[in-house]
Amino acid sequence: MSDIKIKVGITQGDPNGIGWEVIIKALADPRMGEFCIPVIYGSPKAAAFYRKTLHEVENFNYTVIARASEAQPKRINIVDCCSGDLKVEPGVLSAEAGTWAIEALQAATADLKAGYIDVMVTAPINKESVQRAGFGFTGHTEFLAANFDGDPLMLMCSERLKVGLVTIHIPLSEVTAQITQERILAALKRLRESLIRDFSIHEPRIAVLSLNPHNGDGGLMGDQEQTVIRPAIQTAQQEHILAFGPFAADGFFASASYLKYDAVLAMYHDQGLAPFKALSNDGVNFTAGLDAVRTSPAHGVGFDIAGTDHADPTSMRQAIYMAMDIWRSRKVYARISANPLQKFKRETGADVSVADLPDDTPQD
């Protein structure tokens, strides 16, 4: 493991949800400071409030800082970025809480873009709360797409299963129109690239799900499998992507066929997330396809248990670990895939050709 301490920016999410509870529980283990420098974006007042509600947490001591550049190793650092007098009301949906969630996200995003933190982990937001506060995006994924280079792919990850989505946060009535050969092929390309670059999988095998029940039953319940999905898979195979299917979703997950593949591409949100969450209690939401690394626990704000000390921090802890692992994997991938000629030019300043490289220089 590298000795470099990765600066992990963590947003508080909705301060009336379980975000602070899972953050505190995940970071309470002092060994976490051996792996990273945590920088939480949010309200110290909210941190103090939720710290008092947790009965078995003993080691959550933090330092309030003005900016991420002041973050100290082996300390939990909190950037106070909430304007006004924050009122914590566990379980309450409000525009004020949405505003504080947005401010934390915006502050962390700005620091991630500027390089003051290395990765970002986002605690859950409530979509209605942030819309009341004028957020303007349907979720974290869409917000990040507007702020970073790349084409985002929502990728749910756990130790045993990875699920990517062709469509994300749109009404079910609009899904069919959005399922095109072009979209499926683009999603397969982004998924393959992420599995290689972010998870160090040499040549991933990807299963593709059908859109209609029973794989369309030969056209009796829809023909998208024959006219759209299968042709997209065939094109992907011609481009050396190991894509297979389409598979009927119910039988695919019920028979544990997902264990034979490195990832699954689902056509719409609940088709992929419902089985994923049923099979993975340690799941992580990763926004693949961007030049920045962002993960999140694979659960919502938990208004029904907020402030009760019942929230499970496992998914938050895994989100922190995964963000660091992806950051390291990208560093390794960049190094091993670098063009040796360009690298030699940068290091020497010489105008050289391939023939001028040292004999022991690896060739592309």
C-alpha cells in the first residue's frame, strides 16, 4: 500500500438524515486516519448534535478548519461551509436542510476541482429538499456531470456485484424511448473502461439485461431485445467488448448468473438497483466515466431512523475505502498505459522518434 495519505472529502448530505451518523461511525475507528486524511464538508453544529446521540462512539474528535488546505493528518477535519443558523431536525424534510446539503456539495466539488482534496464521498441528499432549495439537478450524478469532464455512468458496486445503468433518474414511462443502440453501446464502452481503469480488471465480461419481461418472449411482449439490445451487443463485440445477452432480469439474478460476469448493464434504475440492494448490504454508488472520483453509500437519507442511533455505517465505510482504491487504481493505470515516447520527450526535452528510445523502454 502506498504511503501517500489520500485526502478524502466527505459531504454531510441532508443534515436531517442519517448522513452525519454514518460519517461519525465510519470515522470513529482511529485506524481510519492511517489510510486517509478525512475532510468533512458541513456544519460542526450538526456534527456535535449527532455525536451526542451515539452511545457507543468514543473516538470522534475533530478540528474545525476554514479550508481543505488546513487539514491535518491523523485528525478528522471539518470545513464549516454552511451559511446561516443551521437548525438540526432529524427526520424533517425542509428547504433549509436542502440548502445546507447543497452548500456542502458545492464547497467539496470546488475543492475537488482545484485539487485540494483527492476524492469525494457524498452522504445522501433528499431530492425533494434540494429541489425546494433550487438545486436544479435530479441527483448527485447529474450535478457532477455538469461540473467535471467526461460522460457519467451510475455504477453500483459491491464485492460480489457491479451494476451499471443505461438510463438513470427518469420516469419509467420515458425509459423505452431512451433505450437506443447508441446509448447501450456508449454505456458498454464507459462500463468497460471503468472496470479496466478503476477496478484493474484486465478484460471484463459484461452481462446485458433485457428491457421486457421474459426477454420479450420472441416479440410477444416487446421487440426491443431483437431490434435494439441484441444489435448493440453485436456491435460491441465487433469492437472487442466482451458483452453478452440480453438476459431476462428475473432469472438472471435468481440463478446467480451475475457471479459469472464482472459487471451487469441494466436498462433502467429499479431493474438494476432493486436486485443490487437486495444482494449487497455493503453497496457503493460510484459515478464512473468522469475525471474525478466520487462515491456514495448505496442508501438514502433514512428520515425514519434519523437521530435514533440505528443507522448502519458499513456502506459509508465501504464508499470511503472504494474511493481510495479507485484513486490508486487510476494512478497505476495512468503509469502503465502512458505513451513511452511522450514520456521520454517530457523527461528529456528532446525531439525524438521511437528509434531514439533506450533499448529497455517498453513500446505501445
